[in-house]
Amino acid sequence: MASELPRFAAVGAGRMGRGIAIAFAYAGHRIALVDLRSRSDEAWQKLRDEARAEIEGSLAGLAQLGVIDAAQVEAIAARVEFVNAAAAPAALAAAELLFEGVPETLEAKREAFEWLNRHCRDDAILTSTTSSILVTQLAALVRRPERFLNMHWLNPAYVIPVVELSCHAGTDPAVLARTKALMEAIGKLPVVCGPTPGYIVPRLQALVMNEAARMIEEGAATAEEIDKATRYGLGLRFAALGVVEFIDFGGCDILHHASREMSASIDKSRYAAPAIVDRMVDEGRLGLKSGSGFYDYEGRDVGAYRRDVLSRTLGMLRHAGLWQPPAEKTQP
């Protein structure tokens, strides 16, 4: 019976589908890991065994790190139900929330959504885990586009809390709210963006990674020194403050002047500040020190906020083992 089947389904039994399956199983939910490709019994058995081994291996890795008890591995893995093409219609029809995770081609997506259009119930929420195809392109492939959005997971999907929800103009706000609630219920942290290439995280990290590679190419620093600087300088600070919060905290004018200098000395196309930064400086909206920036600080206890930022930063330093107590004696 449909009521006995999982409420969730990951369509595509590759790396992303397996990671999503672990995330739901870890949170106590049964989830169908669905393969839509017609295979021989032998090929299906091989795929199922590979998927099961990877899921159990990932959970065993968590157990080795003390995150879960070794005794929990089997129980969590058992919540993942492997479904082949023959059994797919029933699993798809039972699911409330589905994640399409087939290969990154429009043809593969089209074939997958043809299955979903035929078999999913009318009130199902459909998502695509694509990292490269805009939600506006895929919405045209869906029978109920108002119940569709992209959902980008960060690897490992069962570890990183952020999931990026990319909506198109026709996405029903109630569907977005329901999707966010379902993801929050399994411990995820959904963030919302429009139909933009690269979502939020990949778009930002591509710039950082490419610039790091350029610095090595130019001989500016070694890979080891760049990684030390990003782990304990850049990364540590941005783990305590968000990127935009960091702009406001230091001052939009600081970014404005730094961008001007680096665009002149390194590369204008890479370092020129966007128009919004120049406009905010002209308007005197410099951030925390002026009372408004990207955020509004009117009526805010600035002293308490600064202490909170310091507390967050100290927490990251302690986590990294880099905070030292003060010296008890004066050095000669």
C-alpha cells in the first residue's frame, strides 16, 4: 500500500542520491532511493550492492569519528529502500517530497521528469539537485511547475547543513514554506535564492578557488601557505560572520577603497567594486559605523552586537585550538 512506502524519494542512485538518502535516514525517515534506468537483474543487483556499501561505509565513517554508535549504522542504513525501475511508479506515487538527481544533461532531466509527471501525486513537491541548470529551464519540464524548485545540496549531503533553494517566478510560496519546514525538520539550514547561475555558495567559492590557483600560478604564495591563510584567517572569520555581515562590520568604504587599489594593481575586471558598493559609499551607508549598510542597525545595541561578534570569533579560535591564555609573567 502507498501508505507503507516512504514519504521521500531520491531519484537517481548516484553519489548525490545516496547522500540525500543518508540525510533523511539519519533523521529517522525512510526514503526510497530510486533508479529509473532499465537494467538486467544482475546489473540492478550490482548497483544496489554498491549503493548499500557506500551508504553503510559513510555511516561507518561517522561511527569511527564518534558521531554515532557503531550499533546504529545498520539501523540507519536500513531506512533506505532501494527501488528499481519496475517498482518506481509506486514509490514515486507515495512520495511527498522528491529529489531528482540524475546526470547533468537536459535530456536526462527530461526523461526523469517524464517519469515524475506520470507517477507523482498532484500535491507532491518536486526538486532538482542540479548544480548547473537554472530552475527556469527545468520548470518547463514539470507538470505542476508551481510545485517545483531547485535544491542544491553541498557535499557531503548528509554532513553540510546548508541546502540552497532556488525558486522560479511561478513557485508557490506555500510550497517553498513547506519545503523549508521539511528540510529544517531533518536538521538542514535552507537558504533561498532566485534563478541565478551557481546559486550562492558555488558562485562565491568559484571566485575564491580560482584566485587561489592564480596566486600559485603567479608565484605569490604556495598552496600550503594559501591553505593556512584561508583555514585560519579567511575561513575562520567567515565562519563567525557572514560575508555581507563582514562588509558592514568593517565598513563598506573599506571594501570600496580596497577594491579600487587591487583593481588598479592586479586586474580591474576581477577587483572593481560593483555599482551597489560605490552607491552605498556615496550615500553614506557604510555599515555598522553609520547605522545602516546592507543591514539596518537603527535601534540596535551596537555594543552588545560587537561583543556577540567577538564571542563568535573566539568560539571559532577555540575550536581550531588557536586561542591562547594570557601570559602570567612579563617577559624580560
